[in-house]
Amino acid sequence: MREQYPVLPGAEPFYAEHGPVGVLLVHGFTGTPHSMRPLAQAYAKAGYTVCLPRLKGHGTHYKEMEQTTFHDWIDSVEEGYEWLKERCGTIFVTGLSMGGTLTLYMAERYSSIRGIVLINAAIDIPAIRTGMAAEGEVPRYLDSIGSDLKDPEAKELSYEETPTASLVQLDGLMELVKSELERVACPALIFVSDEDHVVPPENADIIFRGIQSSDKEIVRLENSYHVATLDYDQLFIIERSLQFFAKHSG
């Protein structure tokens, strides 16, 4: 699909070539690489080779996102994985929200992934199905779900409208990934905000129970909402994920 809209300033992908260990970062639904850039820069500074792609249909205009499917978003992540694979012998994946869903998808299919870091990952959002099943006509666009942040000074670069068609795609992606959670066997670090107005915090427990990883941990974030990578717990997430990479990179 040819993109019809320019990329928003700040929504550009991020790449850094350093050592033999790589980290693939995946942003969330209606979001952009902006939400993951602080982590990407910190990982690069720590000596990791980093790839933070912009998911197809994201970071331009919500009407463009409306034309994409979850298969397009998977393609974007797989392209990033292939870029890293050409440069690194060891690869980790870190994802926020739907980026966490896509991270789980990758771990279900690529057994060579050394470990995953999930941040408020989405696997089951009943409100989507409830909204679609409501009586009456479902509007084509809904209000933005971006910038769920506890820090009033922080702002996420995301769409101001959410295409209903894209929510259907998100729901399909979550169903697919949830049905195959037992295929995930790599080490997993699962961050979850105690208060999240986008993804129910119970998603972390569903993931924890569903994956087969023997090395898995849930870490509670007490001072952030959904977009924790831009919130008060940002440095804590960076510190703990860097410890995780160091522990498992062999």
C-alpha cells in the first residue's frame, strides 16, 4: 500500500548499529516510534544494536491506518527483525501495548528470540467487542486512545481519531496471539501499570499464565498509566530491561 500522507515530525523510525546483541522495539496501536524512542536511545547508548520501526499506517494520518490490516503491522515488525538478524546473533524484542501483542506474536513464531520485554501488552480488551456489538450504527471513527499518561507534562504523539476498522484488526490480532500463547518459551519480563485506562491490567496475568516460559516475571508499575515508556516509571523500565538483556544475552 502506497502511503498518501507525510510522516509526522517525531514519528520517524530509529536505528542504531552497535554490538552483536540487538533489540527490536515495537510501538503501540495508533501510536508512533515516539513512545519508544527514549528506550531505543538508552539501549543504543548501552551498546546494543537497535531497530525501532514505524508500523505501517501509523505516524501519518488515521485515514491511512484505516486502510491497513494487522498483517501489515506484522510485516513491519518482521522487516525490523530481518534487519537485526543481518547484524546480530542475539535478538530481544520490547513492545508497548499492541507492540507487546506483536512482540508475543514474534516469540510464538521465532524460537531464536532470546527474550521479550512487555509493557502493558494487550491480549484481551473486552470493551472493543462490547462496542462493536452495541445496537445502532458504529461510528467510523472514535476518540483518540493516546496519551494515557499520569505525568501531566508528558504527551504521546498519536492519532487524534481511532478508526473503528482498525479496532477490529487489533481485536483479530489479539485473538490470534492469545490462542497461541503456549508457543512462547523464551524468558519474559512483563511490566504492568497498576492503573491503565486503555488495556486492563489483568492482561499481564493472562499472558503470564499462558506462556510456557520457565523464566518469567511480572513487574508492577505504581506511578504510570498506559504509556509507561513516557511516564514517571520510564527510567525504571529502562534500568530493569537492560538488566534483563545483560542476564540473558549469554
